Amino acid sequence: MPAEKSSLRNQVPQGAEGDVNSSPYRRDWQSGRINAEARVILDKDSRYFLRQSVSTPCLNTIKKAEGIWIEDHSGKRYMDFHGNNVHHIGYSHPRLIEAINRQMQTLSFAPRRYACDVAAELAEKLADISPGSLSKLLFTTGGSDAIEVALKMARTATGRFKTISFWDSFHGAGFGASSVGGEEMFRGGSIGPLLPGTEHVPPFGDYRNAWGVREGSADLCARQIRYVLEKEGDVSAVIAEPSRAVPYIAAPGFWQQVREACNEFGALLIFDEIPTGLGKTGKLFACDHDEVVPDILVIGKSLGGGILPIASVICKPELDVAEHYAYGHYTHEKNPVTTRAALTTIEIIEDEGLVENAAVVGQYALQRLEEMMESHPLIGDVRGRGFLFGVELVTDRDSREPANDAADRVLYRALDKGLSFKTTMGNVLTFTPSLITTQSDMAFALNVIDESLGEVENELGFN
Ligand SMILES: Cc1ncc(COP(=O)(O)O)c(C=O)c1O
């Protein structure tokens, strides 16, 4: 391989994610825990899949996924506090499986030019439950594609092409989504120029931010967005997650400030609720907490009930301005089976009171995590809302030095005790449980976190 190519391969993005494939703790954890059957699968997986960070090679194998649990090939079960945010209704929900099976036997595909009842019914349902007047929509097979559609709609409706988004954000894998995203892991390497005009601003977050302040970062962030909107003058849209994935919850009034600035300078507001939509934060949409209605809302992940891939872009009716083009013309756009899965998933969320469960049990969990700060010097900050939590680990509370190594150790300790989650930015333990998680399930998970933190603190001489 030419020298210049191999040096490009050696560039390693820092900081975006935590439990990357190269972690020494991952190697140690695997030894002795992966049985022969699992080894065969892992070897085949890494032989054939292109290697990529945080994905291939894999940590472990999965044999079963049911409710809030996943199980590996040695029969060990893990409560899944990550689930890629697809598992709002729990894995393999029997009512969803039955609905999908029935749909497959009735009508399994809708070719172009043929409307089908279930896709139309889902569209009507989403228009019904979406905030404000959001009611015209398209379906895609994944969140990244839905973001591409949203960006095209915003460009067409405004006649402008620039965007403002946050550094450190993730909006998907496509070129548009990577361009508005702000993580090196998904933008860098040698993929070449990204979309022009994708301006970024530092994100809000009082614990850690670009301005070095310990409070008021949301106000500074909102002012910066307004400033860039004004200076650029022709921005098509501000695109962001209303609750940041790290996670950081927006300060009260932040999104109102951004909404007003967008209105003043003629930009649209796009909310990416691909992970948070349908109840993760204890309201149906994260933006409901702020009572701010975006012009375009993007949802996905849990919409397919953890079984099928489907996402949606939902707009204000006045953005329905691209009838001579086909920005969302995907093969499985109005697939009866994926749309049946989505419709049934929403019905399950409503019938089982899952949004309320996330609000109530989430409040209990947040309080217990905050109490853990008293006994765990490793915890620098606890943040969250509903079933979205971040526990930020630091080596020292005054300097707030990120404790990436400790976070990695805690993750593997917790795995051994039956709890699976991911870290974000290297040092933030990030918990996104299924919305069916009960208070006693939550108590189990919190005990695991408590014990794992204690063990790692002992190991590192904290106590
Ligand atoms: C905030 C956000 N936007 C977009 C996406 C992309 O969705 P998908 O993986 O379905 O393409 C993700 C996926 O993790 C996400 O978290």
C-alpha cells in the first residue's frame, strides 16, 4: 500500500465515542467470556464485514432479544440500557410480531403508484400525534435518509442552502447528515469535501462547553446561533436534537430563543428526534418539554418497534413545495409491513402508558443517580430527563478532567453484572433504557452502576 494511503488509515479520531473497538478493557473482557460457538460467529463477522469503529469487530454475540434483555451465546443475559434507542416497547413484543405476521400474509409490498391502507393510516396517526401543525410527511428506511430528505425540503422551501448545527452532534451517515453532524468519526478520514455552507456552532452544556463557563452556556449558544443567522443572512435551517445525546437537556427558554431567531432571519428549525421521539424523554417528543414546534421533525429508530427499519420526516403543510421532484422516493417508502410495524408500535406505546412510565421511573432513577454523587467521587455530573441519562466521570471534580479510562472500566464491570450500555464522548456513561423498564428493573440497574463505580474507585485508589 502507498505510504500516503497507509498514513491516512492511521489517523484516529479522538473523543467522539467511548467503548471503541481498540479498548484494552474490551480485549481483557472478551478473554474467558466468549465461548467456542460465539468465537466462530465473531470471527466470521470480522472476516467479512468492513471494519469500522464502534461497530466491527464486535464485542460479543447476541442469541436472543426479549423485552429489556439481550442474551449472548453462553446464555448470559444483559439488561440493555442502550438498544440503539430502537427498543422503546421492548424487544420482540408479541403484539407487534403478530401484527407484522398478519400484515405479511395480507399485503407485503406496495409498488410505486399504489397507495396502501396501512401506510396512509400511519401517516394520519403521525399527523395526529405530532406537535403543532406538522402533518405532511414522507417515510424512509432509516434515520440518515430521513435527515437527507429534511435538508432537501429545507433547501427547496427557503431557496437557500446553508445550515447551522452543533459541533459534537450526530445526525446520520449520509453525506448531508455527516456534513451537518459534528463528530470527526463520521466526517473525517479521507471522504473528501462535505456539503458547502454547513456552519457549526459550539453546543450548550453547562458542565463542559467551548466558552469555559459553568452556567449560562445555553444563553451564549442561543446568541451565537442568532449571530451566525444574522451574519450569514441566508441560512435555510438550524438542525439539532432538542435534547443533546451526550446527554444535555436544554435550559428553559433556549429553544424559544432559537425559534425566534429562526423566524426573524427566515430559517427553518429542524428537530432530529430520531432517538428521542415517541417517549424517550418522558413526553411524546423531546420538544414538547419546551413547547417549541419545529418546521420539520425527524423520527426513526423506535418507530419500527425494534424489529423493522422505518423513519419519517414530518413537516408543516406549507413546506409541501417540491411536487416536481422526488426527494424521498425510496423503494420501501410506503411498505405495508414496515408501516404496520410503526402503527402498531405507536398503539403499544399509547396503550401501555410507556411515555408516562418513562417520566415516572425516569424521575426516580435521576434522583438515585444524583444521590450516588455523594458516595462516588468519580461522578462529576448527572444529567437526564425521562429515560435518557448521562453520568459524567471525572478524575477530579474541580478540574473536571474527563475520566475516560475509568468510564471504560465501569462499562466492563457493569457488563459482568448484567447491564449493557454505551459511553459517549469517552467519559459519559449513557443510559437509554427501554420504556417498558419498571421501577424494580431500574433499581437492579442502578445497583449495578453503584457497585461498578465503587469497584473501579477502589481499583484506582479513589477511596
Ligand atoms: C440523533 C440521530 N440522528 C440520526 C441518526 C441516524 O439514524 P439511522 O442510524 O437510522 O440512519 C441517529 C442514529 O444513531 C441519531 O442518533
